[in-house]
Amino acid sequence: MQADAYVNLIDASRSADVSAELVLPMQSLMKRGVAAGQANADLSSLVALLRLSKQGAEAGKTSTKSPPTMRLAGPDR
């Protein structure tokens, strides 16, 4: 899963004065994946952790809502 190498990506981002806010949540998921015994799995295995997190947070709830869409801002959008 390359969780150890991800630390280097975060350190390099910070050294280059680039925000690591996008990759930090991914590092947290990777650490959870390793703790769950998925150290040798690929990144797609993290999807199951996201589903489990959502189920735990919304126990007993059902929703028919679609997830929100993200709109990109820019001169040609």
C-alpha cells in the first residue's frame, strides 16, 4: 500500500511549501488499512474502510440523497 512512502510525499510537499491538506486524509486511511491487516493490499482496498466508516457513522440511517457534486471554478467554467 506504500503507507511508509506516503510520509515522504508529505514531507516533500511541506519542504516545497506546497499544502499537504489533500494528502493528509489519505495518509490517515492508509494507516487504518495497515492496522486492519491490509498492508500488502492496493489502494483500492481503502474503499472498504470508507464504507465501514460511513456505516458506523450512520448506523440505522437510510438516505436516498445523491452525494453533493463539486463544481470547479475558473474563467472557462
